[in-house]
Amino acid sequence: MSQLRRHPKRIFWATLALMMLGAQSVWAGSSAAPQPMHIMEGYLPLPWAIFWWLVALPFWVIGFIQIRKLLREKPEQRLLLGLSGGFVFVLSALKLPSVTGSSSHPTGTGLGTLLFGPFVVTILGTIALVFQALLLAHGGISTLGANTFSMAIGGPLVAYYLVWKPLKNRVPTWLAVFLTAVAADWVTYVITSTELALAFPDPQSGFLGSFITFAGIFAVTQIPLAIAEGILIVLVFNALQSSAPEELAELGIEGSAA
């Protein structure tokens, strides 16, 4: 039986989650005022907010179908699925002030992406975004489509199909894991910059000038954050190789991240 199902390992993951949540509380408490998370409520013009909701809709449908299939055919994966969802929620709640109307933060989507694929992560990321919008005033419901598309759709899709799939079993596992996590993070902020530039083009230089401005400011915090997140996900993945080898093998993931 996998060690993930034994009591000591559950205590380990619960402790890890509490430590991360505690760090978030200290970080948030140190700010003089709450900073906006993701693209904040009401920041996007209504036509753009509706547009991104419509774009996200088919991905939500596919994601729900895939999660139902996963839980029906592989119910033993529920612990890893819950871990992946909690990872997204906690990491994406760690924030640094960035461009007006948004903020920089890890996404946490890399782990779930390489374990379950991008469409399952779409649902995990959406759940995290909804809870953050309703309970923490981070992001918003009107901007949920835009935030979902950048963090839980575009980032995971690019990371999975252009990084994880081509590199898996061709380079050391730790490197593929690291690059997948970094790509999911960086692509999220390229898309966020695109969304903001489309909604607020520069009066002189238009979309391109606005995109360069947004992306340039994001890069100051997001490049080091993505690298740090990549290292963290390698460590977590390496722990899973030891504690849940059967579950990973069932998902078609072999080898060591060490």
C-alpha cells in the first residue's frame, strides 16, 4: 500500500499546508493595506469581462468531464487531486504588489498540470479563484473568466503541451518538473499582460506599448517568483516519488525528481 495513505504522511502534508498558510497570514498582516489579487473585481470593462467568461466556458465543461472521469475510474487519486487543488489555492494566495489593478504571485498550477493535465487544473484553479474572490476579496467574480484563462487555462495548457509532454522521459525528471512549473507561471503573466493591454491600450503606442509596460512591470517580481516556485514543486514532487509511487505510476509518471 502507498505510504501516502498512512497516517504519518497525512500529518506531514497537513503540517506543510498549515506552515504555508501561516506564512501567508504573516505576509498579509505586514501590509498596511490589502493589495489586489489577480485582476480585481470591476477592473475590466464589462465587454472584456464577458468575453473572457465566454472564452473560459468550454474549458470548464471539458474540465468537469475529465474530473468526473478521473474520480470514477481512479478514485484512489483523490488524495493527490486534493493536494494539487490545495497547492493551487495556497500558492496563488501569496501575493506581491505589482501593476495597478493586479498583483504578482505564484500560481501553484504546475504540480496539478504534470500530474493530471491542464483541463483538470482548470477546475482546480477556478475553485481556488472563486474561494479567493468570495472569502478573501482577491480577484473577483466579474473578472473570474479572465483570471481563470490566464492562471488555470493558458498557463497549464502551454506548460503541459509545450514543456512537460515534449520533455518527459527525455530529460531528467527534476528538470522537466522545474521547467513545467516555471512555464505555467510565466505564461500566466504573459496572458494577464495581454488581457490588461487589450482592455487598456496605450493612447499613443496602442496595444503593444501597453503590453510592454504591463509585462515589464510584472517581470520584476514574476521571474524570481517563478524560479522559486519551480524549485518548490521539484521538492514536493520528489517527496511524492517516495510517498506515493503507486499513484504516480498509475498516472504514467516514473523516475526520480532528485
